[in-house]
Amino acid sequence: MSDSATSIFKVIYYNEGEVFEIYARNIYQSDMYGFIEIEELLFGERTQVIVDPAEEKLKGEFAGVKRSYIPMQSIIRIDEVEKEGQVKVSDIKGASNVSQFPTREHRAGKPTNSDS
């Protein structure tokens, strides 16, 4: 990897029925098994009057967050890029033919696997 002071990473991942595309200075394999750590999230400095709703949503979601842990099975892709782009939030439905790795669903009072 290149110098971490100048590296920028684009992280695309699933989050509750949406696909998030964010930019960060640092990413690591977490000490918590199965998670990726993301630090120093980057949001574009806007000199325009136009407000991007997706960026505002992500700024609000990550406000006050020092470090975020994302499950590995939620990660779609991580790229090291030359410069920061615009953050995005999009719906999974109809967005692509890629589906999320299956996870266990928990329902109130009932395990969903056949072992129980």
C-alpha cells in the first residue's frame, strides 16, 4: 500500500437494504473477527450552494463517529483511489444482479435455522 497520509479508499458496502459508497483515509482488518475498521471518513468540501441529500444522510449517520466497524460479508468492494469522489447511497432493489451474502435472520422467540 502507498503512504497512508495520501491514500484514499473508496468502500462500497451493504447497509440495511441500501448500498453505501464512502471514502476514508484508513481501513484495517479489525481485531474483532469478521470486521473491517474504517477511520477518517471523507466528505467533500462544498463550495456550491447545492446540497446533496445522500451526502447529508451519510454525514448525519456518521456524525461523531471516530471509527466504524463494517462486517466483512457486507463489503462489496474496496478500492484505493487517487482522489475522493462523491459519496452515494442507493437502493439494492434493481440496482444490480449482485446479492448480499446470506446472513441469519433472527425472529422474536424463534431461531430460523433447522438445528434448533
